[in-house]
Amino acid sequence: MSEQAAERSSRKVKCPSCGAPVRFRGATSIVSVCAFCKSTLVRDGVEIENIGKQAELLQDISPIRVGTEGHHRSEGFAVVGRIQYRYESGVWNEWHVLFPRARSAWLSDASGDYTIAYLIPPQPLPGFAELEPGRQVEIKGEKWYAGHYTVMNLEQAEVVAGEGELPFRFGAGWKADVADLRGDGARFATIDYSETPPHLYVGEKLPFDTFRFSGLRDPDQPGFTRGTGLAFKCGGCGAPIEKHLTTTEVVACGSCGTVTDVKSNVGQVVQKNELNMSAVRPLVPLGSTGKWKGAAYEVVGFMRRGLTVEGIEYQWSEYLLHNTEQGYAWLTEYDGHFNWVHNAAEVPKRGAHGTQPTMKYLGRTFRHFQRATALVRHVQGEFYWRVKVGESNLCDDYVDPPLLLSSEKSGKEITWSVGEYLEPAQVWQIFNLKGKPPTPVGVAPNQPSPHKGRVGRYWLAFLAFLVLGLLLQAIFSFVVAPRSAPPLTFVAGAGEPARAVSAPFKLGGWAGAPVTVRTDSNAASDWIDLSMQLTNVDMGKAYFVRRGVGYRMLGGRLDGSNDDVAEVSGIPPGTYTLAVEARSARELRGTVQVYRSGIGWSNFWLFAGFLFLWPLVATVQAASFEGKRWSESDYASSGHDDDDDE
């Protein structure tokens, strides 16, 4: 908002209590809290009424203050006031912002999440008692906000205090039933049931940098981040405990787990836990600091959670992390497997994978892994909500390695988070921890498969080499194709051997392959002696072959065959003649054929079989890994495709 527009729409008055100047800049601003004496001034026309002093605002880590300027959808705004609310999980701020032309909105700031919402005309809505987390509510109106929204959180908010200009009367302790909803993408809505009909606000949940803020709070201002240190004795066991962060609601004793209020009723025991679980030692000590994706985080809280499946309890560790700009995150650990967890940027959409539910989130499809009720078993350190041992949530996990998409649902809230798998060595490096990191046991739900991509690449390589081998086999089979000489007919008779000589013929093929000499005859009970000579016409070199074909009397019976096959090695390709001399006891006839066999397929099939082993082994290994992953899920008895072959 420009200074000129602000001056035209503003009105200055003197505080009736202290005389300090008080400005009403917005046309809709009817309440202004004096910055000096905290008197609450209500404007009614030209009359100014002092309805009493405001309570003190609680310390928080919001970087926003009255006077901060920002932008939404390329339009500038100025922060002119705020109401601070308390709910069961902590404290949040609703900042009243003014745009040009006296248009106003509410900028919400809770645990590092920022939403901006505008009041729209009332419309039929379900009653507060009818709502539950996960229910769909349709909001009608302009295209940019109309659609179906999911109920995410139900709270009874209580006003702590206010400051600056506000559009309605309020007072400390004033309560309102409030429902927060999420739509597609960044869409956000709040239903305020303190009015009849309920007030409906719609807008967007956006990253901090999107608003392009200026005039923010000085981060070095006392109480901004770490606030006022607080040290006292645990009400459960007397051990010393400390509170450091401004946003901390409770501190859990590291010795006995007793939970103590450090926000509203400082020192009051929220839950006394007599069971000593000091043996539960965090792998990452409280107070450890480390950098993740450029942001420095501190480990401020630790809890053990567990679930029971078929009578067996499984427990894991969760570390609460804090960063001044990014807010809170989590580091989880189970059997040496770690995940870095943060809130989901938007509400995932449901899908299906056969009978297995899926969720779509930021272009990825996550398959349902398991559903279970998780209970808090042990707590240590600082937490921004009133955590208690025994607190339970219904959890659903969906996987798309290396990511884990999780929802946690209680009676009045549903939250979505995204975890990214980390190797133990990465965690030790991030937090500069000493000693050896734990060795992971088994396969985690979202652990990246070491076989990811290998199976597909191996099958592609197998097909490529198979095609190459087939091509080479075809080429060699064509080049080294068998060439047969015309059969040479001979006549064998008594006395001098009969001689027959062939015309020159080509003998091709691969020099390393033997030459086959095949003889067929009409011998039935006689024997033929054959002397054969292959002569290379070009070089004059001769190759001799002696064979016999027919039958002889052995052991009182005829034994033999009327054909014969001989193989001769070392004969190179070329032009040859064949000369045959045949001798027999009586006249017999026959033929001799010379040829070289082509390339056989046996070597090709041996080659293909050897290649096949590589993708086969990779496929078996990948399937085994996925089998171990899903054996811990709700779908252990059903088969699962290997998603890591892509």
C-alpha cells in the first residue's frame, strides 16, 4: 500500500488513556491497540471507546511484525495488526493486512507455515460438530478458490492478546471453533464458527519467500528465536531440565520422561511418567546441530514411538529438529534406517494400484505400505505441542523410494509429511557425530534399491548383444555357406581299380572348418576300397583320403554300412578336382561328394545362454530385495511388481 493511499484512508486519534497517537488506517478497522499503554480502543463513528488494556503477547519466533510489508499475487499489502491465538498444540498469529482500496486479509503464521486468506460471502457449510479430519467440503464461488477441500484440522482457538488495528472487537480468553481445510495445490480455507453464519476465509498456503516481505523483525532482537532461557527441576524426579526455544510448549525430562509446561503455566506438570526410561539413549544427542540442504538445524526433542502388529511391538526414534527460517522438521530412525521428514507442500490425491491404494503427490505415485496406530512411548527435550506418553495417531505410509509419504490422523487433525531416505553415514556427516554409524537391518519401506535401473539396463544390453550375435551369425552363415561339388560317380570291379575324375569345382567356406567327404554305394554284402585325392588346381597341392565302404563278415555275421562320412581338416578354400580309385570283389557303383559344412548355431545359443545369465541374476536380486521390502507391509502375502527396474 502506498503512503498516499494509507494517509487518505487513515484517521489519527489520541489514546484516552495515555494521550499517545493511535491510527486507524483501514476503513474496516474498528479496533486499535495503543502501542504504548496497550489500551484497546474501539471506533464507533467519531466516538472512541477504551474497553481496557490488552494482555501481554506471548513470545514467539515470527519474523513478521506490525509494519511489515509484503506481496500476494503481485499486489502489495501492509501488516497493520494481529491477534495471537492459543490452541492445544501451541500458539499462532493471525496478522491483519491491508491492500490498496481498503481491501483486507489475514496472514496466518504457525510453526513456520504461512497462509493468506480473504473473507468471502457466507454460504451453506456443515456444522462444526459434523466435521472430521479427512472429510471433503465443497466451497462455491469464484473460479480461483471454488472446489473441494479436505478438512485438515479442527481446533478451539482462544485469544491470547492483540496489537495494532483489527476489524472486530475481541478480548483475551475469547474462544472460537475453527476448521482448517486444504484444496488442490496451494489452496487453503478456514471456517470460523464463532459467528452466525460462519465466516469463511479462502486463500493459499505459500512458502515464506513467496510473499517478498520487507521490514521484518530484527532476528537479533531479544526473545526472537531462543527467547528467555528457563531452567528448573523436573516435577517427576527432580533432575535439572532447561527450555531454550521461544516456541517450546513443554519440556520432557531426559531421565524419567515427565512432561512440564513452560508456556502458559510454567513449571506445571502436564504428565508425570514414573517409568524410568533413561536407558533410551538418542543416537543423535539433543543439542546436536547440522546442515541439510543449506539450512542449519538443531536437535531439540527426542521421542520413541511404537506400534503393535500381531502381538509384536516395533519401536522407532524421532528427533525434532528446528531451524529459525524453515521451522520444524524430523529425523526418524528404525533399525539403522534414517529419514529426513518435513510437512507436505500440498494434500496428496488418492489413486489406486489394483486393490492397493496409492497417493499422487507432486507428480509421483506412492503405493500404500501399511496402516497402524502409533503410540508415544518415551519423550525427551523440547516440543512445540503438549506431547504426552501414550498419545496415539492412526498412521498410513505410502512409498516411492527414496521418498516416504505419511499421514497421521487424530480425532481432530490430519497431517501429511514427506520423508527422504538417508544412509547412516550421511546422518553422521550432517551432525558431525563421532563413532561408527549403526548398520541398517533388513530393508526399509523407502530404501532405494541398489538394483534400481540395473535390471532394465541388463535386459536392454542382453537384447542388444543378442541382436548383434544374431546378425553376426547370419553374416558368417552367408559368407561361409556350404558349397557342394557335383557328386562324382564311380564303378568298382574285380581286378584293376576303376578310376573316376571330376571336373574342377569350387570349395568355399571357412578355412578352419573341416571338409566333409561323403560316400554312398549299392553295396549289400561286399566291400569297396576307395583311394581319393583332392587336388588344388591353382597350387597343385594334393590331399589324400583312404576309406572303405560296405560289409564284412565279423563273428559269423555281416557288419558294416553302404555309406561313409569322413572329415578332413586343413584344406583351404579354392578350386579343386576329385579323383577316385575304387576296387571291389565284384562290380559295384557309388558316388562321392565333397563339401564344407556351414557355421553351426550351437555357438550362438551358448553365447545367448551366457548373456542371459546377467539379466536373470539381476532380476532375481531385485525381486528378492523388493520381496524383503514388502514382507514388512500390509501386503506381504501378495505379489508386487519390481518398481525399481525403470
